[in-house]
Amino acid sequence: MPSHTLWHPYAQMQTQPPPLDVVGGQGAFIDLAGGERLLDATCSWWCMIHGYGHPRLVSAIQQQADTLCHVMLGGMSHAPAVELAETLVRITPPGLDHVFFSDSGSVGMEVAMKMAVQYQVLRDRPEKHRMLSLMRAYHGDTSGCMAVCDPEEGMHALFAGLLPRHHFAPAPTAPFDASAEDVEADIAALRTTLEACHHEVAALLMEPLLQAAGGLNMTSPHYVRAARELCDEFDVLLIFDEVATGFGRTGKLFAAEHADVTPDIMVLSKGLTGGYLGHAATLATARVYDTFLSDDEGHAFMHGPTFMGNPLACRVALESIAVFEEEDYLGKIARLNDVLREELLTDTLRHHPAVNDVRVLGACAAIEFKDAASLAGAQAHARRQGVWLRPFGRWLYTMPAYITTPDELRRITGAMASWVHQS
Ligand SMILES: *Cc1c(COP(=O)(O)O)cnc(C)c1O
């Protein structure tokens, strides 16, 4: 009998099958009670980039726990938070020199939006208080974030009455490798939207190159570069939500690097701690940060989550980044990308009558079906092959841990491909 005490996310508690009883995990595998082992194709909502039970990450938490588990950041500081802030400034695109911590991706995005609005107020542009987002965007589940998720296809239509109204530009349609000409229509659509609403827009926010939870929509670096130029032209801040794309998912450490662009504000979470603890960072350029400097106390940035800069989270994030750099994770990701392309970008899959599109970018691959009904049974099919897949909507996808071996990844792609072939 499944427990009804524990309320699960996005789940119809009356009808959902009993959840898997996880007792541990090692590398890319999840261990279930009863001895079953499942290869995790999604690394726990994309955050466990080093897999489970990584000895260096576990020991970083243990050592920090012996010293200091938590202390407020109000009026106090500590080495793990300072070192992580400095490390993030070193590894992110040039110009992002200031770091504000919080406890989850959604809150990191709330921080980004508040920063943008207060920035506009402090420079006497209080009328620029709305956001410009993209259709198919997903930025989190809190109220502020829901308001900038896709208002139609997103999962938050139910709450429309609660939410502030923002502006939306069409989702870009040109693929990652599109030519500059092929991206022109997407860019023109963004320009048209900005022309109409820039007077009241504080910031344009986007998941650069990969709109993840909104349907694994992959877009071109030309689009990202154009967004930067348009934001400068229309005096609008540019916020990159790299909660999903950050830490290697698109093949570079940050998606912004594909376009050689520095946003004004950038949000990191998910892979930040290697998934071992919840945390987020909102980075800002000097242009943003300096605007808050004043003799006036009232110009201070008005935010401060209880657990911001938690020492355990900062320590494990530092260790995660060290492992990433020392063990050539970008090389590992490139090899995973080779396997994904080889196994999934095949003519038989792409032209299968049930399939709309197959997309691969970095360590991410998605098979978009024409109809969500085609995915009923896909999860059980994968489990029979020892693989944990969690399709949503029309998308069967993998975002594996980067320590997944090529052979393990072939087992994942095999489960995906065989599902298509029996559809
Ligand atoms: C997951 C996600 C969020 C929300 O992060 P939480 O930690 O779940 O609050 C925000 N933006 C993007 C792009 C995400 O993928």
C-alpha cells in the first residue's frame, strides 16, 4: 500500500502507481529495495551530474559538517561562501562579478527578477517593472516564477488568477545549428515584441539554447547573441536562467559561452552542488551591482533567504566544481554527445511515423513524439531494461550524469529507441 502521508510532486495521488522505494545509489545507478538497480537516465531532475555516492562529494559534506553546518549570512561571512562566490566569478562568463546565494532554482530566479526591478527603480525607471519571457519557458514553480513560464502549454494555467501579467515573445524555432539567415525570423519576432513593450520591461529572461522543462526546445547561439544586442538597444536587462543548462549540459560549462555573451544576471542551481544539496546562485555584473551602492540604506537589495550561503552546500559545490575541472568533464560530455548522436540521430528514428523530431545538444537528447499518448507505457518498458526514464508531455528524453559510461548510455538510448520502434 503506497503511503498517502508523503505527498508527491506533479502526482495524482489517487491513481499514481506506487513510487519506487530507493534505498541508495552508486554512480549512475539507483538502488531499490528488493535489490533492483536502475540506470538513471535523468540524473534526478538533471542535478546529480556526478551520479550517486561520489566519494569526494560525500566526504566534502562530512568534513564541513564537523566544522560548521550552518550560520546566517546576515552580518556574517564564512570561507565556504566567499570561496564559492570567487570560484563562480572565475568560471562564469567575464563580467559576472557579484554573487547572491539562495536555496533553490526558483528562488534564484525570484532573486534575479527582484534585482532587475529594483535596478530599474534605483535608476528612476520604475515604470520598467515587468518581465519579458519566451513561450515554452520554464523558470520554476513559485508564484513569481510561474508568471514567467509559458502561460498556455506550461503547467500553471490553473493559477493564472494569482499571477502578475508579463510579456511573452514567441519561442524561437530555429535549431541549434541553424544558419544566421535561418534565425532571422526568430530574432525579428523578439524585436517586434520588444518594440511594443520595452517601456515597461525591466528584463528579458531566457533559458539560453535549451528550453528544458517546456519541451527540450533547442535554439541557436545566433538567437542568444541577438537577444543581447536587442536588450542593449532597448535598455532592458538580460537574465539567463542557466539552472538546467549550467555546468556542462549543453556541451560547454555554460550555455552563454556558445554565443560568447555575458548576461546582466545569471542564475545557477541544479548542477551547482552536483545535486548533493539544494542551493542556487544569482550572479550580476558591476553595472547591476553598482546601481545598488548608495549612502541610502533603502537602496540595499531587499532579499535574504534563511539558508543562503549554507556552508555544507557551498563546500560541496566547490568540490563538485573541482572534480568537474580536474577530471575533464567537458571531455566526458563530448563523448556522451557522440553516443547520443550516433544512437538517436538516425534516419529510422527521425522519420518514424510517431516521431516529430529528435534533438541532441551536449549531454541532452530528446525524442519529441507527435502525440503524448505514444508515451504511455514507455517508463515501464525502460524499467524492464533496467533504465529509469521519466518522460513528460510528448518528450522522451535523457539528461544522464556525466560519469555515465558510453556503454551505460547505449543502454539508455537503446531503451528509448526500442520504445519508438514498437510504437
Ligand atoms: C528546475 C528549474 C528551475 C527551478 O529550480 P528549482 O530548484 O526546482 O526551484 C528554474 N529554471 C529552470 C530552467 C529549471 O530547469
